[in-house]
Amino acid sequence: MATDTMESRGGVAGGSGLRRLLLDNGALAALLVLVVALSVLSGSFLTTGNLLNVGVQAAVVAILAFGMTFVIVAAGIDLSVGSVAALSATVLAWLATTSGVPVWIAVILAVATGVASGLVSGALIAFGRLPSFIATLAMLSVARGLSLVISQGSPIAFPHSVSALGETIGGWLPVPLLVMIAMGLVAALILGRTYLGRSMYAIGGNEEAARLSGIRVKRQTLAIYALCGLFAAVAGVVLASRLSSAQPEAANGYELDAIAAVVIGGASLSGGKGKASGTFVGALILAVLRNGLNLLNVSSFWQQVVIGVVIALAVLLDTLRRRGSRTPTAAGATAGAPQGGRRNLRGNVLGAVAVIAAVALVVGVNAARSGSNAKIKVGLTLSTLNNPFFVSVRSGAQAEAKALGVDLTVTDGNNDASAQADQVSNFLSQGDQAVILNPVDSDAAAPSAKLALKSKVPVIAVDRGVTGVPISSLVASDNVAGGRLAAQALAEQIGGHGTIVVLQGTAGTSAATEREQGFKQGISAYPGIRIAAEQPADFDRTKGLDVMGNLLQAHPDISGVFAANDEMALGAIKALGSKAGTSVKVVGFDGEADGLAAVKAGKEAADIAQRPSQLGKLAVDNAVRAVKGEKVTGDVKVAVEVVTVKNVAGFKP
């Protein structure tokens, strides 16, 4: 019987090595299923160019996640890695570009910034006895704030020699991919071959037992968080090199992706378990999902739902697999085998059902958008769809695309320049013939526009320009003229005298710069008006509310407000309360529905109204002309109009 059992086990072991590998690595199995499903659903997915594209898109999150692996294995958490990445990149750009420090020294100081940030977090945890969640949450705020202070809220151009990290070798091999692999190998070496790595597992398994066994827990904690900060600094440099500029708001929320990648890869949030290879697979799963859903033209809103569901399923199935593997063996093979078999069968059935459900979901989404036989494919990436103005741009573009028989893919940049760069790369991978780009940041959009032009794909910018790139066309409102009209309207409302404040748009965008430029040109004609304060509110209603509330504390006697878009104006109106429209006159910009309603209600004194749906329509028209080789107007200016309570009823957006 013993011989039979040995032979049986040997036969199973010899015939199911791959199956055992997949069962022991749930994340790897999930990745393979995703790759197979997306390869079937999209002919553009399984190509060399797109697979390299996926690697580039995974690079920054993977590098952050490698550092996060150290912390999670040691039963900690680091919420500051995204902010530390942005701070390190900002320090490098500021030193090399503004302060004239040699690039190699700036790089060292940038990495040192990341290490120092990690050391501070580690010290707060080890010696201050703060929970890692609180200590790193504080560092998140400090690092982000310092990044904004150093950059003054505006992107800083990256040194050309360092920007090469975001480019390719030989025109095809991406450098970020190589950096990711190198950092992954370093992480694996530290975890598996060093005293520090063994200490991480010991501390994560039982901190008190580790201390009693002679491990200097406090010293090791400092080293662990310093390493995490170092990896965050490298990730920040790679991210900034891809965008050719250091963005003070870059990598916002990336800490959550990093944590997700580590957990999907099999690490335990309770500590003591995790490895670099699993983290690498977890980061690839996130990148493959986003890339594949873009290629399938799945709505950006549904993408968030699908990614959340897949993350939950991956972790749940891995947990079930681990439970199923813990079968009792003390009672012997005869008693244990059926029970273990039933558990394995149950895990396999659940896994199969989950995989089938995930694939069916993607198939259903793909089927819903199938049937288009358009000859021209165009990709439109908007800076955000969390703003009625850009929703109207999308509506105008979609209506015109339908009228012209164009296959239009629309994505949401979520105000993340890096995510938008990934979306443009995906457009090129799926063979789109033109790209319409509404930049999150005009400087950061330049590398993506150059990549498209290198691929001989025309680029049409809408609402905001692209810095330093000869794009085919810019379709935008005349923001400078609109700014002047806003100044004139506000001056008339307050009688040419008084104190005002200005709520600025997102730093680095052409719309924010041009509107402010035009406003200041116009207001200079009224010497009796003084600008008491200028603060950015990033085109956001909530920030407009908060910033206006703060400004009122310092300047309670203001008589007017200029907000560079309606969302900020509406936030300011909320903060002003009964003062809005009476003692304080507010002028907005955009002409969105809520803004016009505020004008009609007498809360907003005037609105510089654009026609966003017209912008979307003209952008698609120009894209089609460019694809057909027809003449395209380089600079298309759409007129704006001053809307007040006198003419709001007759205004047609």
C-alpha cells in the first residue's frame, strides 16, 4: 500500500506541476485568466507594443509596491508613498532646473529626500509609538504640502538627462520597464537573502518574539521605512521622467494601488507573509485590467467598479485557496484525502465560477459596444468627467462622432497626468487614427503628444493646449478675451471700486493661465479695484467652497470675486451665503447649467459662457479632417459671451 501511495503521489506530482504552481499562486492564475480573456476580446491586446505598454503603465505602481511590501511584511502600512514620490521628483526638478545644482547631485538629494521621509515615519512609529497608519498619514500631508510649497503649485520642467528614464532604448524597449525589473530584483534580494529581510518576516510574525530573539526591532523599523521611502523616490523620478515635468500633485492616491498590488500578490496585512514576485504579479493585474478595459472601450465609471470587484475576488479566492490547503494529515491519508479533496474541489469550483463571471462581465460590456463598423477610430481623453463642463464636451463629441460614423473611445483622466498618458498609449495600441487630448496639465501632455506624432497619429487639443508640441489643431474658447470680459463685467458690477479676490484654476493648464492673464489685463484699467488675494481652487467646487471660506476670514470686506470656472464660483457662492449677489458680486467662467441657474437666481452676477458641446463637436470634425489628410485650422477659437440676469433667459449654450 505504501508503494502504491508513493507511486500515486509521484504520478500526481509529475503530471500536475503547472496546476500546483497555479494553485499555490492564485494571483498568477488570475493574471493568466485575464490575459487569455482580454486576448480573445481585443485583437489589440496581445501585441508586443501593447504588452510593453502594459509594463510601462505598471512600472510606477510596482516600484511603490515593492517598497510597500517591506512595510506590510513587517505588519505596518505606509500611506505616504505617493506624496513622497511627488516630493522627491519636485526636489530633483527644482534643484536641477531652478537652483542650478548639477543633475547627478540633484538625483542623490531627491533619493535622500525619500529616505529621510521614510526615516521620519519610522522614527515616529519606533520611538514615538505612533500607529503606522497615523504616522504615515501625517507624512502624506507634510510631503504633499512641501511639494506644493517648493513648486509654488506649478509643474517644474524635468532635466532632459533624467527625462531619458521615461523614454525607450533602441526605439522600442521602455526604460521604466527595466527600472521596474531592477527594483523588483533588489526587493526580492532584500527579502530573501538579507538579515533585514528575515527581520521583516520575524517582526511581522510576532514583534515581541522577534525582540526577545535578539532582533533590534526599533532599528529595523527605521531601516524598513527608509527603504520604502527610497523606493518611493525612485518611483517619483520615473513618473516625472515619463511626463517630462515634476507635478506637485502627482501620484495622488497611488498608495492605495500599491497596497492593493501587495495584497493581491498574496501578502497578509497582519504581517509575516509576502514576496516581491507576488507584488509584481499584483501590479501587473492592475495594469492589465486598466489597459484591457480601455481597449474594450468600457466606460471609465464602470472601470472603477470592475477593478474593485476583481481586487476583492482575487484576495477572496486566495484566502479560500489557503484555507483549503490546510487539510488535517494526522488521521492518515485515508481519512484526510476525501476531506482535502472536497475542499480543493470546492475551491476550484468557486474559482471557476468567479473566473467565468468575470469573463462574462467583460464579454457583456464588449458586446454592448460591438457592432460599430466605423472606418475611422478616434480616442478622446478628458482631464476629468467630474465636471459638467467636460461632460458637455463629451456629449458634443459623441453626437458628432455618431453623425459622422466615427468609432469614438472616451476616457476619463481623473485629473491624473500619468493616467492620461497611459490612456493615450492605449489609444495608440488599439490603432486609433487620431487622438483628441484635453490635457490635465499642458506641460505633462507633451510627451504623449510627441509619442502620437511619432506614430503618425494626428493630435487635436480641446479647451487646453499642449506645450511645445506642433499638434494639428487646438479647439478652445478665447480664454484671454474671456478673462478681459470677466474683468469688465466685475468692474461694472462693483462700480469700478473695491477689493476683490481671485480663485485660480489648476496650475499648469493653459485655460487657467490664459483666463488669469486676460482678467489681469482687463482689471488693470480700473485703478480703484485692488486684488486682495489670489488662491488656487483647482477648478473644483469643494475646494472653491473651502478656499473662499478661508479668504473671508482674512478679507471680510471684499466686494467681488472672480472664479476661473463655474464650479469654483458655485463653491464661493455657497461660502458667501447671503452676501452672494448682494454685497459681494461673483463672476464665473464656463456657462455650465448650474452656473447659468445661479445667474438667473441673482447669486452669480455674470458668467463668461463657453459652448462646451461645440468644442467637442469641432474637435471631432478636425480629427476626421486630419485623418483624411484634409486641411485643418491650427487654432480654432470659439467665441465666449457675457451672460447676466438680463440675457440669461435667451442664452443658448
